[in-house]
Amino acid sequence: MPPERMVIEALGDLPKWLSGLNDQRVEMNKKIAFLSGFGAAFRERIHTDIQLVPGDNGLPLATHRALLAARSEIFKNMLESEDGCKAPPSETIKLAELKHEELESLLDFLYTGSLPREKMEKHVYSLFLAADKYAIQYLQEFCERHMLLYLNSSTALDVLEISDVCSNKTLKDAALNFIVKNMEEIAFSSKFEVFAPKNQHLYVQITRAFFMDIKSKRVTGV
């Protein structure tokens, strides 16, 4: 078939392709609207049957046992314990590592699968730790993408520290690489002065990575 004919046929199929794409978008919006009902159930406390208590002695947050069990195998095991510790519907679970706002953001994510950017920026590290502790993989990935997307001189040390705590190689490699490339700015910052004594093993890793980078540049002549 001549190339011109192929182009004409392809253009002829374009309206059909665009129509199909629009149908997919409409269907996706309907699905999002349908699933958003879970968020309303949380915000309006509809038929909640258990309360989570934050570690800062803030007000407890009413939630649904079934939702917790569906989102986290750890929560599921806590709620289905067979050793006589199964919590009755009126009882509470305390999440000592989370403050009230952090716990509220965690529940918001569990119900809706997303969070506004301002909440992520404010609570991303505590949410990442909670996702690691309670094995909430989708939240881990969500936080990881956010930290990688907004990795900069102000956040690199925090990302390195949190990646070390959670043994996340992707984040750790990205943070180390960024720090090495911006060593002068970061090493002379007040944040680094606080970070280094508290994280001596990471300080050693940064130093080694920096000198390995220098050695590599000498070898390659870059």
C-alpha cells in the first residue's frame, strides 16, 4: 500500500480513536466519582465502628474496621487476632507514631486513594513511615513518587534519612546522587550540621559517594 494511502486511512480512523479516548475519560471520571463515596463515609462518619487515637492525645478519629482490614494486612491481623485481644466495635486502636493531622491524612488516603499536594508536602515523611509500618504498598509508592518529584537541596537529607529507616533503595540512591551533585550547597547548610552528628553512618556513606564520584570523573575525564 502506498504511504500516502496509509496516511489517509490513519487520519480517517482519528475521529474514532478520539471518540474512544473521550469515552475512556468519561468512564474514568464516573469511576472516580463512584469511589469518592468512601471519602464521604469517612468525613461524615457514616456507620463507623472503631476509633483510631493519635499519639499526640488529639481527638480520636472514627473509621471503619472493614476499610482498615482491606487496605492493610497489618490492620487486618490486628482486628482479627485470635488470641483474645480482638477489639469490640466500641474500642479504639492507638497509633502512637502519628499526630492528629497525620492520622487524618492517612485515613483520607485510605478512603480516597489520593491526597492534595499541600497535605503530602506537610506529612509525606510520617505517611511514608506509616505506610512502611502497616504495609500499605500503594501509599508507599505514592509518597515515593512525591519525594522523588520534589527532591531538592532542602529535602535531600530528609529523604536520605527516611529511605534509610525504611530500607528503600530507590529513594536512597536518588538522594545520595542528588547530595553528591550538590555537595557544596548541602554540606555548608545548617541542616547538614544537625544531620551529620545524628546520622553518622549516612555521613560516612555521603563522604564515600562524594569521593567515588570524584574518582569516577578523573577516570572518565569528565
